[in-house]
Amino acid sequence: FFFSSRRRHTRLQGDWSSDVCSSDLSDHWPQQVRDLTGGRVADLVYDTVGGPMLLEGLKLLRSRGRIIEISAGPDPHVTLNLRDFYHREARLIGVDSLSLDSIQCGEILRELERDIETGILSPPPIAALYPLDHAIAAYKAVEGGQGEGRHVIVLGAE
């Protein structure tokens, strides 16, 4: 999730920075965002998780704010309070990065480079690294919910 304030409302002109970035998926992350923003709500929520996290993101969205959704999660169905959604004039924007080619994805990564290099955007923790010949074990670990973080298959590793 990314959160931006009104004073940083220049994303459309090329400023891809945000005031608060949270990748904390624990139950207390909405309060953590409120604490970090002094109780403000977000102009923009960028949801990379989907499912029930969409609903939490909507709670943190200001009137006429936007939420960008790029993932559906295991259960793609979400039930939301439509009345609250339209009274706040919220915008829900779906982005399908699978429809982009490698050149377009590269352009997006170049735009995010500053935030990645400065640590504003950080990768999720890595639970384990697996060589390619242990790929089945990696998939079983993910399926079994083992460890916190990503299970990464490394090509060329032994």
C-alpha cells in the first residue's frame, strides 16, 4: 500500500513519491498509517494485495480519493458498502500489468527507481531461497504457509 497526501498530489505530473508507504500486513497496519500521517486519510491507495485489503484501503481513503488495485488475491470477491463508496465519490482503478510488454514494465520500473534506491519502496522479506531443482519444495512451502515473506526460486544457484 502507498499513501499520499494532498500536498503531494502531483503524481500525474510525474512525481511518484508518497508520504507514507506501508507493506505491513498485520492487523494493526491501518492504525499505523493513521499514526504516521497524523490521522489524515489518503489521496491515493495503491493496493498490491487485493481481497479484504481493498476494504481496509477504502477506509483510509479521503473524499474523492483513488484506490489503484493490481491484484485479486486467492479469493477475488469483495463486498463493500456501496453507499459509503459513492458518497465519498471514491475512484477504484484497476491496472492489469500482465497486459504490458517488457518495455512498458521497464519504463514503470525506471519511474520507481528513486523510491526503490532511497528505501521508500522496499521488497517484502525473503523467507527462503531455493535452487531451481528444489522448486517443488518452494511451492509446497508457499502452499503450506511456511515462513514469513517470499519464497524465491533462484536460477543458476546450487
